[in-house]
Amino acid sequence: MTDILELDVMPSAEPVEEALVAETTSEEVVSRIHALKEELRDRVVILGHHYQRDDIVQFADRTGDSFELARYASELHDREFIIFCGVHFMAETADILSAKHQKVILPDLKAGCSMSDMARAEQVFDAWEEMAEHVDTSKVCPVTYMNSSAAIKAFCGEHGGTVSTSSNNRSIFEWAFAQGFEKIFFFPDQHLGRNTAYYQLGIPLEEIRLYDQTKPFGGLTPEELQKAKILLWRGHCSVHQHFQPSHPGIMRALYPGIQVMVHPECMFEVVKQADKVGSTSFIIKTVDQAPSGSKWAIGTEHHMVNRLKKQHPEQFITTLAPYACECATMFRISPESLLDVLEHLKLGIIKNRIEVSDSDKKWAKVALDRMLEITRKAA
């Protein structure tokens, strides 16, 4: 290949055994992507998040949730280019954990995350300084959900904190308290934080406080800040926010015997009514192991629910909501955009590279390495 050029640089699991049928893509695009994958097979790996549509998943060398793909990226050193079919923060994480010789590419730079956007680094820095007027922040552990920017991950790493995912959030919270921290400041997803603290750790709701970053001191009194064990950033997932407390009851009335299974990014009142709660990988594993005739109403992104429905015709599977709940930003990754970056690589041009600054990469890697180590010890 010729010397590599770079275009549109953006600063800052499991193998798929058989192809899925494309949803909307022309046969010509599908054929061309497969041909380029074969041509570049020793240099390129394609990672696909579970929420991607089937006509992207069919090209993935590895699929998983954000934790699985982050862990895989940390172990993957034999491919020069990592093409991440997900959203921006996932590609940033892959860049942080990958080797120096590797380059991470996001097929569409507009594939962001609304939840991640709800916590800007400057807001977090300001909130931390403001909180210090009433709280000893040396006793506060900052924990950020994977769905956050590299800058916020770096902030957590530098201040003794770490990163979490829906797969390991309980272990992360338990680790923080075991280190002697008196409080956890968790961002950006209030629902995951509240559900973990209350349902898994038994922390009373009066000790779990919502920190509204749009108000002075988060809208809390000095006494409330001091008494809180968990402070939750005011953020949420735009997909899981669609699932409402009325939906479990509606589904049980429509389909007697159906089990409700939801992602912990769903709101507290929805999780309270669920039969099972877990990460995307937990949901997939539960359905894979369920007996024929099982009935499920699943509260998560509808592309994944539809994929499970196709893979398990022996079970009844439907979305928990009466309408489709899709991740619009994840949907921006199209076969055409994937083909575009592969075509450019063939020409020796890197397009849409994601590159985290050295300063953020240093401390963000500390936070992510802590997460991986905590998870290994908890397994």
C-alpha cells in the first residue's frame, strides 16, 4: 500500500459466525465491502456494537456491548486499523486502549451519543470545584459510565476514580467504597446509577441524590450534599428513556405469562417492575439460554430486539414499548459509510480517524485499566 494520508481526523464480544441478511443495502455495496475486507484482512478489523442494524453487523469481525468491545480492543494488537461501527465515545475508548501503531476509524463522524453529550467536561470540572465548598472531594470517587468523553474518563482517572459499564457497575461501586471513599459522583446516566445503588447495593433513596448541573450546587443544600452517598449527574439514554412505567403492565395484560427484561439504563420505576435486568450481553445470553416457548418483552434498542427475534423463532420476543426505540446516532453508521472508509484505506488514505490527545489518553487509560482490573478481580 502507498504512504498513508489522513482525512477528517477527529481529536478528541464475540466472533460473528455467519452473515446476516442486509436490510437496505444494495448487493453491489455488500459485495464490495466483503471484497475489500478480504483484500485488507491482515490490516483491518471491524468492530460492531449490538445496537447496530443487521446490514452493519453482517460485516463485523467482532460484536459486543461497549465493555466487551473495550476489553477486546485492549487485547487486539495485530491489526493496524480498527474500524469501530458504534459511536464516538466507543471509538475514543478503542484509541485509548489500542497499541501505538494502531489507528481507530469511525465510519461516520456524526455518530455521537446524546447521553455522552449531557455531560461536558467543563461542566464536570465546575461541579467538582463547586462541590468542594461543602464536601471534602478527596473522599468522593468520580465514576463515569463508558458513555462519556475521553476528557471525563481522564478526569476520573486523575482523581482516583474509574469507568463503568452496565455489566460491571455494581462491582465498580463496591470497589469505590472498599477503597475508603465516602461518596460516589456518577455520571452521566442517572438511571443506571440509581438502579445500581438502590436495587443492587440497597442504598436508601434519601442517600441517592440527583445532581442537576444546570443549578448552583446541583440544586442541593449543603446538608444534602454532605449526607448523600451517591450523587447522580442529570443525564439519561434517549433510547431507554422511552420505556415508561405503564409498559410492563400493558405487555403482561396483552401476553399472559410474558417476562419483562430491561436494560438498567431504563428509569427506576420501569426496572422496579421487570422480571430481569441486565446489560445488552446479559439480555442476549438470557434469551439464548431460554427454553422454547419463552415469551419476552425486552426494554432496549429495537435493532437488537429484532435480531433476537429473528435468531429465536421458537420464542415470542417483542419490544417493551408499543413503538420502535432506536439509537438514531448509532443508525448513522451505514454500509455506504463503511465502504467509503475501506475504499480510502485501499488508496492509502485514513479517513475519519479518531485520535485522543496525549494528555487525556494518559489519565483515561488509568481509569479504564482500573475498570478492567476491578472487573477481573470480581469475576
